[in-house]
Amino acid sequence: MEVKIDPMWREKLRDEFESMWFEELAEFVKKEYKSETVYPPPKHIFRAFDLCPFGKVKVVILGQDPYHGTKQANGLCFAVESEMPLPPSLQNIFKEIERDLEAPMKNKSGDLARWAVQGVLLLNATLTVKAHTPGSHQGRGWERLTDAAVRVLSADRENVVFVLWGNYARAKATMIEKEKHCILEAAHPSPFSADKGFFGSKHFSRANAYLAEHGATPIDWLT
């Protein structure tokens, strides 16, 4: 599998990419793309790593699976292709940003590349999915790679904000050295749980306050 990602990410995850299990994962994914409709497009599988180099990560937002609807997934968690309608979770994320920062969104495109290039790693635990079949590529090895990414960020960087929404993401907190980083946890932004602690969590202003406190440029969430 051709892996187009930031060179430092490639180096940090070299042991994973050169492992037998990753070779097996790559073969599985190749076969799936040949025989099924799979999302995101192959060029976007590692887009989160490519747009947000290891040395520039300021904030990590963890998702679970890519969207499985037609032409939705674009390699960034919670994001969709710019021409697609906003999924409910992303609508709620934008609502919370506006409430938290007390300003209107300047850009409501669902493609969140504009955050990624500022240093927001928008990382799904599983990087591919079969069309209309949620969870279909879970347990095949992607989680080992993305868990390794979280661990190496925790170990080799300092003062990164890890944003964990929902029980699946919150379980990753044990991989993060809380003495070196900021961990923000809340309910998932899904309509089923957003009222249970996501709304009002103020994670966007809190993330920016932490970054500023540690000498980093805050994220322009409204852009």
C-alpha cells in the first residue's frame, strides 16, 4: 500500500508500517477496494496525517469510523466532502463552537481541512469502511496504527490538547500522559448524546486557552 503521509509521521510509525500485521491489513484493504465500494477514496486514507504533520499537531480530535454514506468520507474525522450536507454530529459541533466562542461560523463547509492545516489532527480510529456498512473494517488492524499514533504523540510531544468525545474516544485517555498534555472529555456530539454534556463543554475555547498558555497560536475554529 502506498502510504502518502508527512515524512515525520512515516518515521514515527515505521515499526507499524513495516510489521506483518500491517502487511495483512494492506492486503485486506486492497482487496476490499477492488471488490466493494469503500470510503474514503484511496488518496484520502491517510489524509489526516498528511495535512497535519507530526511536529505541528496542537489538537487531536478522535473519531471512530469514516462516514459510510455515498461520497461523504474525506479522510478527516467528523468531516465530509465540501459539497455534501453536514451530518448531524458536525452540525452540533458547529453549534457548540458558535455558542462557546460567541461568534458565527465564517465557513460552514463540511471539509475540515482548514482546521487540519492549523494543527488539528482529525483522526478516526478506523481509516476505511465499506459503503453503507458501519464498522465493517473495525478489528482489522487500523486501531493498532491509530493507537500507536496517539501513544507516540503523547510520548514525543508536549502540550497537545486531546479532545475525546463519547465513550469510544474517552477510552483512549489511558494512552495519554496527562502530566504533559491537556485531555478534554465530553459526550459525543451525536444528536443522541449531545445534550448529555457535549453542549456547554466549551472545548474549543478551553483548547485555545491551553495553547495560548503554553505559547502556541490558538486554532481559528470559526474560519
